[in-house]
Amino acid sequence: MQRIVIIGTGQGGQQAATSLRQEGFAGEILMIGDEPGLPYQRPPLSKAYMASGDADALLLKPAAFYERSSIILRDGTRAARIDRTAQEVETEDGARHGYDHLILATGARNFRPPLPNLDAPGVAELRTLADAESIRRRLAHTRHAVVVGGGFIGLEFAAMARAANVSVTVIEAAPRLMARAVSPQMSDLFLKLHWSMGTEILLGTMAAAVMTDADGNAAGITLADGREVAGDLVLIATGVRPNVELAAEAGLTCRNGIVVDGSLLTDDPAISALGDVAAFPGPLGRHVRLESVQAAVDHARHIARRLMRPAPQPYASVPWFWSDQGKHKLQIAGLATDADDCIVLPQPTGEPVILLFKEGCLAAVETINAPAIHMSARRLIATPSAVLAACDYDLRQAAKTAAPVAH
Amino acid sequence: MKITFIAADGTETAVDAAEGESIMRAAVRNDVDGIIGECGGSMMCATCHCYVDEAWADATGQQEDGESDLLDCAASEVRPTSRLSCQIRMSAELEGVVIHLPESQL
């Protein structure tokens, strides 16, 4: 294998390039991505970056790394087409780049709900450094922010805006916060935490349109019931859609993401996919698509190992997630969806730990400001509940005796 | 401010860090192999594990809350001088600090 092309310069694409070199790949590595600049971390954009404004602190690696590692970075360059027969990627400028293996790390883009006036000046979204820079500049002059979407991004922003003394209304269509990601018990805890920060939260409430002022600028959100929520900054945080178009146009199977097998290969043995865009066989035996740094990074490492080592194991990393909302670090080990049993463990200090079970085995653990319990939980996913009951659900104790997690 | 990293194989790398910058950040920014910092300093991952040189152990201070629990999850041996380098910030007392790197972070 001489030449590997990676489409996507986010954390997953960057990790794939890094891991290939660590695994000893000596051929050419070309990264192609439409965002300008060096690969950077997105998670802090809605957290630490908003406070510090320090963009350099976001860089995953300095420029010198790419030079030293002979990784060619074509930033600000959109891949236009994959020619699977010729094994070439064509970029928008017409250049063609041959590959022996292609890694699709195209990630996701923000979903734009079909609201009238969504393009009005003043409507913000948050995914890229450019988005974050713009919001950060505006926040200093914002009096009231209206957030559509009560997921991680919307709530991280809300907490940060409250800390900057901006009043905030969050509009969430579902009956609870972060409904896709956490248990109802954790949703409820965070509802109260955001109330205590002074955030107004409208659950089970549909946005109907972006309100505009006489100049056509965004001035708030009209709700489906006709009520109006006025605000000088409107943030749309209603989830993402995977960037599957390149793959789909090349004839690869796509179903809520680019479908890959247990080794993260697409239908085409010369093409892998990773991270937010990849729908891979999950722990419950059906395909899942995870929007997380963990999936991006662990997928990337797995693909690099598979390309460079003779007999690879199937991908089996435990998923984990985190969200910093004000002073509250929410951490999730495992997948909380489809749980059929739940145990809430009160803690001597701080918030309770929530254990979620599926068919008698530990499926997920949710914690707030308890990193040690979270780390233990990551080793214990899939442990039978009887084993945990036997040690009185002391996860840290149980983890010390558990077998190490497969990598 | 100067930080010297000594890799498990003995290779020394000296880098410049800013006051207030974490040792993890300085390592990543200066492309030092052996510190990953996967979570960006959120105390989530234990991939910035380091050993503070004995001579500097007092100056770097105590482990933060939760740090020792996270270190339990580190890939390499945990020693009394083990720290998460994201939790050590550069200050005047740490000018010239010497940091030993573990064999592996994953």
C-alpha cells in the first residue's frame, strides 16, 4: 500500500493520519478537507473556547507535526467526487488524487430545521471555529439569547451565556432535555440545574418561525402556539446530519450514515469510514452512528491498525460522551438508549450516579462531576447486574477486579 | 519558560511554555511524542500521564481532586510521582521543570 487519502480534516481524520504513522505506514498520506486551517478540537468550542477565545489552544497538532510526519494537508479544499474504478478522489479544483485506500471522515453538518426566515442575519449555529468566533463576538452585546434545541450544544451554550450574564430561553420539542442521549432521570436533573442557573426552558414546545425586525434581522422565535420569544441572538442547535453525499454518489450503501462492517470497511474494500459519518455495528447488534470524539478517535485507531497489522480484532470500543454545562460535567459511559432498567445511586456528596441496564447487563452509566466513577464504568459495560449487586454497586471496586477493556 | 521532557527511551526534548499553560498543552503544542491529551484537558482520559522528576515534586504540588482515580486508568505504571500533565500549570516555581514520560498512554 503506497497512498492513503483521508477526506475530512476533523479530529477523526487527523487521528487516522497520526495513527497510520504510529503503526508504521511509510507511504503517502493526503488529507483533504473543506475547512480552512489546521485540524482542531471541536468540543471546546461550546465550552472553554467561549470563555478564553484562545483558538491556538484548540489545535490538535502544530504545523510542524504535519511536516515532520510527511502528512500532506489540503485544507480549504472540497472533495467533489470519488471515482472508485480508478481509485481517485477528484477535488473541486479539478485535481485527481489516486489512493490505495480511502478513509471517509467527512463528519456531520448542522441540521437546519425548515423554519421561515432561517437565513435572517443574526441566526447563529455552532459547529466550526468560525461559528464560535462569531457567537463569541456577539455575546458581549447580547441581552437575550433564544436557543432552539435542548441537546448538548444548546445547553452548553445556554450555561455559558448565563455565566456571561445573558438571559436565555431554550426551546425543546421533546418532553425532556437531551432525550436522545441520556435517561429521563438525568434529563430531569439537568432541567433543575439549568433552572438554578436562571435559564428559561420550554419543553414539548415547537419553534414555528424566526421572528425578524423591521430591518430583516433575527429578533426571536415564534412558537407553534403563536407565542413569541424575543431575543437578539437566535441559536439553532437542532442536531446534525451525516455528510454522506460523496459516498452515496459513489454508490456506497448509506443508511443514517455510511454503512460499514465490524472492521469499519464500507461495501468497497478500498474504502473505510469513521466517526460521525459512519454507521457501524453497535453493541446491541444493530448499526449505530455516534456523534462523539471517542467514536472518531477510536475508529481512526482501529482503521490504522487494521491496515497495518495482519489479523485485526473487530471494532469493540466502549462508547463514552461528555458535556460540560456550567460547573456540571456530565459523563456517559456506554449507550443509554433502549435501557430496560435503571438504578439511581445517591452519592454522599454531589449528584447521584445513574446505572442503566439492558437485559440484565450494564448498558450505560451517567455521572455528574464524578470522573473516577465514569472511568470505572467504562470497564464495566456489559457486566451482569448480579455481579454489580454483589459488590453493592461500588463501581470503582468492581472495576478493580474486572477484566481490562479490549482496545 | 522551559520544560524538559524525558521519554521512556531517554530522549530529551526541551520546549518553551507560557506562564499559566498546562504541561500537557505545552507538550502537544510543541509536538512532543508521548503526551496525547485526547480530551483536551477535561480530566476525561488519562492520556497525558507523566512522572514529575523527584527534584520538582514539591513545586508541582498535589494531585487535584479525582486525578488519582483517573490515573488508576492510565496505561502505564502509576508511581508516587505520577500526575496528569493537564492539571499542572506553568508558574515561576516551575521554570526548568523536568518531566518523565511513560512508555505508553493507550
